[in-house]
Amino acid sequence: MVAIAGMMHQEEAPPETDKFASFAILIPSYRDDHIIVQTASEALNHNYPAGFFDVTVIADSLLPQTVAILRKMGIKVLEVSAHMKAKSVHAALQSLPNGKYDVVMILDADNIMKSGCLRLVNNYYQAGYLAMQCHRTAKNDQTSIALLDAISEEINNHLFRLGQQSLGFSAAPSGSGMAFETKLIQSIFTWKPILDNPGEDREIDMQLLKRGIKLHYIPDAWVLDEKVASHDVFEKQRVRWMEAQWYQVRRFMEPDMKGIRKDAQYYNKLIQNLLLPRSLYLVVFSAIVFLVIIRYLTGWAFFFPLPGWWLSLLLFFMLTLAIAIPSRYYSLQTGKALVSLPMLMVTMIKALLRIRKGRKEFLHTPKSYTGMNDQ
């Protein structure tokens, strides 16, 4: 149903406005010396009226020469020693002058806003939206893993943003390419538990739910994001994501959530947080197919419900993914990339076994792609 809703989505975008909000563009960067200068430069040269936005790099463990280059370019630099994205963002939000900025845009160190992105966000802000998620999409597909990761991002955009919004629910945040009314995001980051949360975007989602504010997805406001290109980085990233998901599921049971209204929005978010990562669903369905084969070979009737029920479930799962994948990814290159799926499923199992409760160290996933000239 969500996949079909996303496919049928229709929305009248707010009209162009000549009133411009002031933006604080915050870019947390942890040891991303080789890519942050390019990212900051692209943000600084974005086609939004000069004087209505500032770019701040939150420099955590960057080299002194990188900091010097950024400042020479006219980038604001806030040096921190946080080793956690949430703490870096919190420090930057605390440093903002009162009343100077209307909107805060949060980017990752590898994110590039495509032309017109801030103008679209501004249109929605002027129309009364307080929390917005841009269309984060891949800027690289140089390996099979990167291509599959890019497809996965677009499936998430369709199912958890576009589809949810079409059904009247709040869209899910992506973790970057997010824009918020300044006082709102500052108030969210005064909630101290967010500072130790490995998935601060999930906690932002929770705090918006508590405030009754929907996150609005803007499909035409594009933000390019680097996709992981190797098994090692993929595994580390998924460990961090699954730890964040487990942390967030437990958040629904904590005292501050007891007074929240238990409506459709609440249960929708709870179900989303309980869903397994898709790669693990593929592992589960592969195991079921294997067991179905064993059943027919041996005649041992150990299935409940019957195998046809499970195979129908698998068919609907695959159909949902097929609907959610953009047509541009139906290509020979994608077909070749699918050969990598079994190894990615093994990598997901390894990531699952590496999950630790209450991890304090930051699991950094290094960025390496700088081939913007190819895009």
C-alpha cells in the first residue's frame, strides 16, 4: 500500500516567493580533510541570494591546514572535539547568534546541494513548514556496492518519505539534507539524551512526533550523498545504523514517551522502527526458500503457515521493492550489481553480530569520492 501510495503521489508545491529566509548551513566533519573543502565550496557557491546564508563547518579532528583553507575561503569554522555527530551539531546550534537565522540546514561532509535546493526549502518554509527533508540521492555508483546502496536510498525515499507523506504520515529523516526552523531544532538538541544517541536523526524524528510536527519531504530538492563503495565500510555503517535502530526501539518504552498521544502517527513510527533492514529480510526469505526446497525433497511437513503463504509474502516483498526502485536503475549495470547481493547479505549478518549496546566510540565511515566532474 505504501509503495503504491508513493507511486500515486501528487502534491501542489508552494509558489515561488520573493521573501528569503536566512539559512545557517551546518556541516559536521570528522577527519574528512580530503573532501570537506570541496563540499564547503559547493555550499558556499550555492545559487541562493548572497547575504541570506552562511556555511559553517563543524571541524572535529580536521588538520590545521584544512581549517586554514576553509577560513580563507570565507567559511565559518567551529572547532570541536566531540567525536559524535549529535554533539557537534549541538555545539554549532548553541553558537548561533540569537535571531540571525530562520532555518538550519544540516549536511554531511560529503553532501552537495543541487541547484535550487535552498530556494525550494525556502518556499516550503515561507508556506509554514517547520521541518523538511530534501531528496537525498547518490552522487556515485562506481562499484556494485555503491550502486546497490544508491538503489536502497531511493527505495527508502519512496517507502518511508514519499509513500508515508501520501498517506498523511510524517516522512522519515535521512540523517542529512534536513532543514528545520532554527528555534525548533535548537529546542530538540536541548534534550540531553540526543547527544549520546548514535542515530540523532531518529531522535529528531521522535522529538517531532512528541511535538506533533510532521517532517515534510521535498522530492525536487536534491542533495547528492556519497554511497559506500566497499564491504568494510558497508559493514561499519550498518553496525552504526542497527545500533541506532535498537536504541530507538527502546526509546518508545522510556518514561518521557508515556504521555505521548497513541495515535496513528505514533504506531506508524513504532512499526517503522521495528522493521528489519532489507538485507536481513533477504537473508530470512533466502532461508525460507531453502527450507521450502528441503520440505519438497523430504516430504517433511514442518511449515506453518504453509509454504505457499511464505512464498506469496516473498512475492509481495519483491513487488514492493520493484515499485519503489526508480526506472533509471532498471539497467544492465544493476543486473550485474545484483551478483554482489549474496556477499552483502553475509556482510549484514556480520554487522548484526557486531552490534553492541551502549557503544560510546564513534563509528566513522570514511568518505573517498570526489569525482563530481563526472556528474
